Amino acid sequence: MSVNPGHRYPGITGSKDEKTGVTTVTLSIWVRNFSEAVTVGEPFWNGLMLESRDFANHDADSDNGGIQVDLKYNGITFKLNPNEEVWEFDTSFREEKIETHPDFLTLKEDYGWGELEGGTFGFSEEPPAGSNDSLDLGLVDSVEKDNKNPLFGVDTYLVFGVIARRRYTTGSLKRVLSGVGNVSKRLPGSAPALNTGDKNWLKMAPKITQVGDEWSVSEEFMLSKEGGWPPNIHKLIRTLS
């Protein structure tokens, strides 16, 4: 098959995020040799900036088929208003050490936490004398029924976790890099108002990608356990303001 320099084959592929306008396009072009492979293409295409290129022999067995070059452009086909944001929420359960349970002191007393054989610590196999129902955990009936400690072997508990994520585009990184490590009661910007009790939000490290002359940003906020994030623990990561 002969080479037709500048002929696009197989053509154009791409994607566009309809919420943020971030658009990525790949133009596939045939060229005759290596020097053309590393120079072909314009710096901009339909307002999108050339980001990178991949190339390879179209015919793996010879150079007769020329070289196919894939030019990757990206940019923003429309710009969000300065205050326009897109929010997402990822929810999950995660395991935490039982020692961090907000009622651990009561659990420790009621269900016999202490040193076990081998020098480790945990709940005893036998229920402690005088087990009571000071905690409404549905455990006491089990103690009375089979005389076993229902917390024996339990060293973790499940915590409901939430990561809130906001995506937006901006021309300045000052807003993006400020406040990392800060704790706040409510989410910033246009986030929905959520009743989180005595929990609060920790701003995580943002993900930043240059798209043309703008920045595509994904900020993440992690919800704490009951009682909130420990004060001053995360202040060391506040490197920018």
C-alpha cells in the first residue's frame, strides 16, 4: 500500500467531558519517514493544544507502509463559569482498629479487653464476670445464651467512609493549592449541605492536569469518623497557602 503523506488514517478518535468541557482528540496520520513522524502536525487543532505523539510502522514487516503517527490534542471546548463546579461522592466501608472505636473504653470494660497469651492484647475468650448491657450493641443476649464472649477475636470495626470530589477548570493554581490539610465542618463552594453530625472534612492533595492554557482540577475531601479529625495532627501537610 503506498503512502499518502498527510492523509489521515483511520482518522479521528476522541472524548469530551460534557460537564467540564475537557476534550481529548487523537488524529492519526500516515507519513513516509522518521523525520516527518517527529515533526508532522500543527501546534493547535480546532483550539486544542498538541500534547504528545505516538508513532509506529503501519506495516510491521517493512517500511513500505510508511509510519502511522497519532497526534494527541487536548483542551477545553467551553469554559465553566468561575463558580461552576461538578460534585461527586464515593462511599465505602473501611476497617478501623477496634482501639479507635468511640466507645472503646466501655467495650474494654464490658467485654474483657486485656493482655492475652503471647503478649498480645484483645478481648478474652470467656466473657468477663458481671457482663452488663450498658451498651445497646445487641451483644449481651449472646453472652447469656452461650456463655461466650461475642467480641473474642474482634480487632477491627467497620466505618462508613465518604470521599467528596469536586471538579472544575481554572486559570490559576492559587485557589487549588491553598488549604490542603485543612479541616472544615462543611464542604466548600456549591456542594450540597450535608448533616454530618460531629464529623468533618479533610482537604486532600488535589489532582491537577494542564489542558491547553487552563487547569483541570479534581479536589478531594475525606469525611472523618465520629468526633472529627484529631486537631493539629494534619497541620504538617499544610505546605501552601
